[in-house]
Amino acid sequence: MRTQFSEEQRADPRIAASEQVLRTCVHCGFCTATCPTYRLLGDERDSPRGRIALIQAMLESDAPPDPQVVTHVDRCLSCLSCMTTCPSGVNYMHLVDHARAHIAEHHTRPLGDRLVRGLLAHVLPHPNRFRLALAAAALGRVAAPVLPARLRAMLDLAPGIPPSPAQTDRPQVFPAVGPKKARVAILQGCVQQVIGPQINAAAIRLLTRAGAEVVVARGAGCCGALVHHMGREEQAKAQARANIAAWMGTLGSGGLDAVVITASGCGTTVKDYGFMLRTDTEWAKPAARIAALARDVTEVVAALGLPPGGHADPLRVAYHAACSLQHGQRVNAPPRALLAQAGFAVQEVPDGHLCCGSAGTYNILQPQIAGALKRDKLAAIATTAPQVVATGNIGCMTQLADGLAVPIVHTVELLDWATGGPRPDALATPHDG
């Protein structure tokens, strides 16, 4: 694509990076075939190709964004299926992230939208605040019928009383079982820490049995993805710096072979820390170093080797490939191979490249589109007649759980169980084949 940025605009590193992305796009349209919102809505402006044109015009004009442009950018899931499909290698992720930051800086949203987004940014990245919010949500369900759609969506997604905090979330070191093969840090996260503490606990048991010493670093927390996707660039960078500082602080006491992430949405962001902080003279190098160490938990377990076990039931497992894992990180083989190696019968979900509608806070901010994508995904999963659904992202688990006739668990919960860990709580009642 030809661009028409001024020399003054090109002096802005963000514009310079986005211009390179724009120039890579040849408008071939391959991306439209795999874009969930285009398939659902049929509007060119809700396709990657259409959004690229809208974003280019918005950035080149250097004017306050048109509300219609904001609408179509907001409808993007950031599922990144377009990046997997694109034959030209267009880095759509960086372009849409810039567009969101530009909108946040130059556009005034309606009051209700500002309040909801501010609430999400203020609560979700902070586990203690989120716990309090869940307690308030239990009371708020009484008033649900009269609440706006977005607030109802928040209540629908909120679980009941969250489980007790896991002891594994406290800063500490878990020694390897047997000879130590590696030393890794694990991301504690934010939302997952509250509503799915069993996930990191299972990951730590699995990793230590595989020969890894696991460090829970003091000061690490939210990866920044939730606010990053809302265009809150500085808040996201602050959260990234906190994690980088925490993990860099562990390097002097034995080094790190990997930073392990169990929520794939977080993994996509942590792997991009180097780009996110590339213009920060103090943080650019450590950010790039941490990004290079970032790995999904299944990548690390596959490299270490699955520990022996073999006592789990050979259940039929529908593997739901989270977009952030298959498109954002291009991690496809390890989860499937590990599940099969552990003795499970892995079922492929039809149209598995399409998003379930979770996408961070998307199912709250765009509940109608998210609901339609959820229904399609549930129907696709049902065709595999599974006994359990496995995925690598807490957002997908939350999105799909209440519509499934079978349990949904994190992939590491099944791998932990298959190699000597406890049966996942969600599988407490055996399911017939």
C-alpha cells in the first residue's frame, strides 16, 4: 500500500512502525476468509483489510477519529487469525494496537463507555480488587434484568464465590523433582489468579516433575494485555515494566531458562514486550531479553519431556485452540502432542481457527458479537462428542463454560493429572463415553 504520511509524522516511532505495516499490505483479501467479525457481519469495514484502510486514513489525517472508525476498530477481536492467513506477513497486531492507543488519546467516548472501560482497567488487573468485585457481583445479579447490556455481560461472566487463593501464588521457589533440568519463572497473572488458581498450581506440579525449578517472583502480576487492548498504552507499559523488573531480579540467583505463561492471552503480550518498550532507553534491552525467554507452558513441558504417569482416564478431549496461542504465538503442535502422549483421545474442533468471542474484555465490551461467536463455537465443539474440553486460556474457559454439557479445563490440568497430579475438580464426576 502507498502511504502519505508527512516527514513530521514519520518522526514519531509509532507512525514509522505502522507505516511499515501498512506498506506490507497488498489488499489481497485472503484475511477476510478467516476473520470472525467479517464472516459474521459481512461488512468490509469489519474485516482486517477494511480496518487497515480505516486505520491508515485515521493516522494520516492526524485528526480526531471518526466515531464510525472507532466502532469498527472496537469490533476487532485481536484474534490475529488474519496474521496466520496473510501471505504478505502483515503485522496487523501492531497496527491495531497503535490504532487503539491513538483512539484512546484523541477520541472522547460516551460517558457510559468510559465508565465501563475505566472500571475494567481499574479492577481486573488487580486480584484483590477483582475478588471484591466478584463479591459485589453476587449482589448485583438481583438487579441484572434492568442493567445495561455491558453490565449484564459482566455479571453473566462473573463466577460465584471465587476459590481460595492458591498457596502457589506467593513469591517462592519450587525445587525440581529429581535432577534439575531447567530454572523457570512463572507468571502469576491477575484474573486467572482469582478465578482459576488451580491452573498455575497444576503447572507448577507438572513442571517440577518434569525437572524444572519454578520461581514465583515477587512483584510480578498482570501482564498488561487487558489494558493494552483498550488502548491504555502507559498503564500497559507500567505493568510490563513491573514484570520485567521482577523477572530480571531472579536472573542473578541462578539465571532463567524460560518465563512460563499459562494464560495464552498473556503469553502473546509478554512475547511482545520487546516491541512494546522498544523506544524506552532504560527498558528496551531487558524487555527484549524477557520477551525472548517467554514460553507457553506446553512449549516448556514439550522441551523438558512429559513426566511418566499414566493413571488418568483415556478421555475424549476436544482441544480448543485459543486464538492467542495458535495465531498470536503460533504454538500448535505441543498441546495436542502432549495430550495424546498423556493418553487422551484428542478431537479436533471444526473451524478451530475461529475465535470463541472471549478476547480479553471483548465479551464484555461487545456482548452481542461475542455471544454469536460463542454459540458457533459451542456448536462446533458439540460435533466432536467430547467428554472434556481442554484449552490454554482462562478467557476461553470463562467464555465457554456455561454453554457446555461437559467440563472445560486448562490443558495443564489434564497433563498434571495424567502424570501423577490430582484429578481436576471439574472432572470430579466421571463422564460416560
